[in-house]
Amino acid sequence: RRTNMDVRGRFSHVRGAMTVAVGGPVLVIKDVAATADPVDFRLLRYINQEPFPYLWAGTITGRVVARGGPVNRWRVDSARFVFRDANVPGATTVGSGRGELDILSPAFTAFRGFRVDVDRLDLATLQFLNPDFPRVNGYVQGSATLDSSWLDVRFRDAELAHVDGAGEPTRATGSGRATIEEQYVRYDLDLALAPLNLTMLARSYTALPARGLVSGPIAVRGISEALEVRTELAGAAGQMTFDGTLDTYPPGYAIRGSGRLDGLDPRRLLDDASMPEGSITAAWTADMRGDRTTNLDGTVSVD
């Protein structure tokens, strides 16, 4: 049993108490009450004895209270953290968690029913670590239960919000999976949007002409360059469906698929008073590419 710890090294400072047991199949760390003030990723890389799959850099400040146990089934009662990203100046992630972890190999930490509550997750951090991550600005907040390795995260009971400037956040609930492959992040998501803020999303994807709030289910499969999307959305401007493939990875974007418009008011949807008054009901198909409304190339068929 170690009490009144005050340990410094590798740009890190840890205070608190814990019990360490050796000699069994795996290391046991229990009865933990420790404060990181801070822990630097240079220390974590040293403990891991090999590079992490991604170039994490920065400091973690916070406190952990854990009954612990074997490090491959390590129980956390409460953890509060602030991560300050050294790769992206100013990017900060703040949150808390509780549940079970496998930290036998820190670089491949795995979750077992681990509940995470995030006050702020800066998306610029994820974009730096993996260029395939969608180029969405702003930050995410909310909660979810995580399972599996952080390189192949399955989440459930998620309640998330995306914030990028003024306006009502996009809110999503549901479950899914994000798998980090050698070149891509592969998504398998089933979400309910209530609402999706198209005006906010257009701040990231300037080629998106639609504005306003819409709600409905959405299923997403694949990678950023080829996302299979199926959705039914409705809002004040009317209703629309889509079933097809999107390329959301810059510099160019693409859409290929079909859908329906039901009572859709183009003036309201596009927030453009120059559009004719009235509503459109139609079936449509599209195969287009471009990065703004002025250089779209392809075909659209409307019935």
C-alpha cells in the first residue's frame, strides 16, 4: 500500500494513494485515489514502451477514484479529466467516466461497459490524429457507453450534441461502431436526429445549400470517401428522403443516390427569398460532384 504519493517524472506529476500487487498472472492495482497534475503523454509512451498508433501529445489533468483490480479488468468508480492537446493549440477535451477498462497495454486500452460523459470534445483533435475523420468544425458533448478497444469502439445509449457557433445544436441518440483501419475510419451508425441543424453543418461543408432544422432517423455505413446513407428527414420546409452514397472528404464532395421530396418549400429550405413560392413533391436521382454550388458537375433527374 502506497500512501501520500508525490511522484514526478517525464513532465508529469501524480499525487495520491494506491495498492500494487505483483506475482499473479497480471499486475493488480487497487484502492486508487490519485490526482494527475498533470500526466503528459510522454510519460504514457514511456510506460507503454512503444509508440501509440496515433501521435497523441499533450497533458491530462484530473482525478481518479478506482477500486481497481487486475489491470486487464480494472474498475473505475469515478474519473474526471481535462485533456489539453499539444498538437492543436487551444483544443481541449473535458469529461468524466466510470466502468471497467483493460489497461494491460495502454496503447490499446479497451472498454467494458464504460460510461463516458463529455462536456467538450474538440473535433480538431480527432481531425489531427486521423486525416480521414470528417472535416466537421466545432465540438461534441454528451454521453455514451463504450465497449471494445478504442481503435474499434462500439457505443450504445448515446446522447450527443454537436455545437459549432450560434444556433440550436444538432442532437443525436442511438448506437454504432467506429473502426480505425490502416487508412480509414469505418463507420456503422444508427442514429435518430432531433434535430439536425443544416445551417450549422453548412459552416463545415460550404457546398451544402440547405438551411434550417430537420429531424428523423439516419443510418450510415462505410468510410468518409464512400458513406452509404439512408435517411428520412422532416422539418418546417417539408420532408425529404435519401438512399445513396456521399463523399464527405475534401477537397471535393460527391452525392450519388435517390430520394423523395414531399411538400418541400425551396424558398424556406434554401433560405433564399429569390426562389419561387410554393412547394415541390417529386422523386429524384443525383450523381454530382463539387466543393461549392458554383462548380457542381454531374446530373440530376427529377420527376
